[in-house]
Amino acid sequence: MVVVKLNKKGLTFIELIISLVIIGIMASVALPLAEVTYKRTKEIELRRNLREIRLAIDKYKEYYEKDLAGPKILGGSGYPQALEELLKRKLLRKIPKDSMTGKEWGTRSFSDGYDSLISNKLDVYDVFTLSDDIALDGTKYNTW
């Protein structure tokens, strides 16, 4: 039996190219998945923040109707005039940030249309993101 011992000190050029091609293919598959995962995480955070603020607005309205939210404004809708009132009434510890824009929220008044993106600023009936981007489900974030 003859044993041939190969003394190899490195990779050949062909082996190096094949390795780089395989790594490139794996990276091209992983990158879109990472982008989708990142976007989905931001969407989950947006939904959670919207739900938290909206629940606090509804609780404020409930307190207003039970005379617990402070003095009533003549002709008022019962909704807070600004998001900061939710902090004053301890309905929120802090106002969550808009995860899509990192800026302040868009607000709708009680007298605005349900899908209006412009508010008359009389009160805060609803909040929405100011992002015009499209979600993974094909809807615009500002319609959530």
C-alpha cells in the first residue's frame, strides 16, 4: 500500500473563487430576510404605540364623561386638547415615539374625517404616523 502525502499550503485560485461565490449566494438570500425582519419589527412597534396612545385617549374620554378629567370645556368633545394632557392625567408615563418617522404623531380632531391627514387641532381624537411608506401588507402606515 502506497500512501501519497500531499503538502498543500493554501487554497488555489479556483477554490477561492468558488468559496466567494457560495458566500455571495448565501448573503444575497439572507439580506432581504434581514430587511423584512427589520421592517416587521418597526411595524409591530408602530402598532403597539398606536394602541397604547389610543387606549389612553379613550380612557381620557371615559374620565371626562364621569367628571374625573378636570374642568369641562363648554362645547368640548371630551377628548384631550393635546397629547401632553394624557401625561398630566397620568394615563401615559411618556408619549411613545413614532417608530416610522421618529418624530411627533399626526393627530385628528373629533370633528375631522376618520381618514383625514389634516387636523383642525381642536382636540386629539386619534393619532397616526406621518410616514407615507407602504407596509408589508400593502397598506399605507398613515391609514393604520
